[in-house]
Amino acid sequence: MTTKVVMEALSPTMEEGRLVEWKKQEGDTVAVGDVLAEVETDKAVMELVARAAGTLLKHIVEAGATVPVSEPVAVIGQAGEASGEAGTQRGSGTAGQPAPKEAQATQPAPGQNRPVSTPPAPPATTATEERRPLDKTPVREGNGARSSTRTKASPLARRIAAERGVDLSGLTGSGPEGRVVARDLEAATAAAAIAPGPTAPLPRGPAAAPRGPSAAPFTDTPLSQIRKTIARRLTESIGPVPTFYLTSEVDMERVWEAREALVAEAQRGSGADAGVRVSFNDIIIKAVALALRQHPACNAWWQDDHIRYWNEVHVSMAVAIEEGLITPVIRHADQKSLREISTESRDLARRARERRLKPDEYTGGTFSVSNLGMLDIDEFTAIINPPEAGILAVGRIAEKAVAHQGAIAVRRQMRLTMSCDHRVIDGATGAQFLKTLKGMLENPLVMVW
């Protein structure tokens, strides 16, 4: 009795997944709970976990292939049993190809495994896949014996290493928990390029491309799943969403003083307060949440045939990760203290960069904040994340000569630019929200009133 294992929708927006690495090889024994493979979704790297015991009879796709949701990736059965997949093509690596007629005829709902149609065998026991964050357990190889612990590396780093012929086991990672990331590959190839001796490998790729008549004119890099999602989401936003922008400059002197006092207090504190370092972004998120509570017209979703005005405030914060951008959500941000927001934002940002967020941690935001001030950007316009109706772009805090109390003074200033979906937010509505937000930041005591 055989069972097909299919690509499951491991996130709410996932339409296809890239099979990063097989954890079980053909012929391996599969027990309930064993990890079959690592899958790169549009947001994170997840695991496919089997619940049915048996033998992995066949890999239908190879590692590196991109597979639409509900398409088969492997066959599980009893040892010596025919897989029923002799004519199946293996791992083209291209998404969106039509499934074989047999697969189309028997395609189940996402999240279910399908029985192989080899009559007169009775229906196969369903083996489902389970979503779990990626762990660091040793890799099982061959007949199931454990090998040495696999080098921890991001999917992008693995792909670059494969393209450049770099051995990951010889690298020291600079990512979280010693994980090898893309910048480690760039440093390794750059060092190899200047190393003496004829055996030094020739660097390849955009970071250290060779020059001269024989050099390739360009390098093509396959899209990661998150980059595909970013491209699709931005197209959905910037095209059909009628967007307008509002910019305001905020005096940040009092916020600067308040943050310095909070940091000093945290350094003197003990227990839960020790080490809690409130950032300017934490203060901005808190102020945005309180302003949204006063202006619910900006705390809304466009829903095609209606507008959903939220009574709860869930602020999405943009986090730059190795392969793009993700927006973890601080739920009920208006009801949380600065200490709670600071602790939660750091935890979410860390796990976002490690690609370990759960789907419910990056979905469901009602308004977004994107901050590039730490990268020395004065101001910018951010693209709305549908179905949200607004996003706030935060620039750097800079000292400027400005008019203050009838005289010229040097003050710390910050620019805020709000992108608004005009189908939901009118100009005056957005302006009133920004006015309230500016008032809170220029007088932080209002936030604790």
C-alpha cells in the first residue's frame, strides 16, 4: 500500500514551495514524526514531517525544485513495493508547469496526501505533512544512520555556495547561532581571490566577478520564494491601489531625552527590566498604535466590496532579512507598554532574520511601520501592504537649524511619510492622523496620560 506525499501550503499565502533539501533518501525507513524534507516557503524555511510509517520509495522531485501546492513530491510505502511513479518527471526546478494527467485527475485538497492509483489495491492510508520550524538535528543519511551535524546555513548561502563551489563546513558563520549567511560567502570568495598560489579558487558571482575578455557579462540568480512573493505583492499594491503620500517633520528633542532616561533606568534596573533597551522605533510603534486608536478610519482594510475597520490595533513592522522584507506583527500594540513592545519587537525581528516566524506572527496586521532611519535615510515613501490601507515611512533623526520659539536653534528633527490607500483614507483623514502622531512624539508624556 503506497501513499503520495504532496507539497502542502505551509503559510496562508503560499502557492508553491522550493524543496531545499531531502532529509530522507530513497530506501530510508520513515517513522511517524520523521522529517522528510526542508521546504522554502514564501516567508520561511519549514519542515515536511511524515505521520505514516514505511519506506521512502521514491523522490518525485529533486532538491532545488519548485513545486506548486498539492503536487506530489515523494512516495511512501512498504519496502520492495512498486512506487507507481515510473513515468514521473523529476525536479525540473520550474514552478507553474502543468501536473501529469494522473496527478490532475486525483489532486486532493492542500495539506492531504494522495493514494497512488494502482488498482486493485485498497485506498492508501493518508500521510500528512506537518509544519514545524527548522531545527538543527543531525542529518540522517543512507540507511538511516546519523551523520555528523550539518553546517547551519541560510538557503541563500547554500545556493551561493553551490554556485561557487565553496565548502560550507570550512566557514565560520556570522549569523544567529553561528549560522553561515550570504555575507560570509562573499568574504570567503573575496579572500580566496587574493590568496596566493595557483590553487586559489577563482571567485564567481556578482560580488567578486572576474574582469577581462573571458569574464561572463552577467550572472543569473534564481528567485527565492520570498523574493517571488515580494514581487507579486508589490505588483498587487502599486498597480491597483490609488496611493497618495503625506509628509510631516517632527521635533524629536523630547523623545530623545525620554529615551536616554529610559535606557539609563534599564541599565540600573534588575530582573525583568535588566537589558531592556527601548529603541526609537519602539516609541514610534507605540505612538502609531495610540494614534490609530484615536483615528480608526486609518486602522482599516480594503476588502473589494467593503471596508473593514478594525477595533483592535495590530502594528506590522518591516524587517529587512537576507532575501528581502517581512513584516512581523505586534498585536494589540496600543495596550502594551514600551517594555513589552521593545522585548517583543526584538524577538520577532531576530526570528524573522532566522526565517523561523510562524504564519500567524507575520499576518493580520492592520497598519505598517517601515523605518530606514538607522540606515541614514532622511525620508522615503513606502509601498502599502494590502489589504492594509496605510503604512508609515520613518526617516533618520538629524540635527537641523530650525525656527524654535522665535529664534534659530539646532534641534533633532525626523521626517514621517504616510502612504495612504485613497479608497479607504481621504487626505484630511490621513492628515489628522499624522497631526495626532506628531503631537504624541513632540510631547511623549501624552502617551502615558
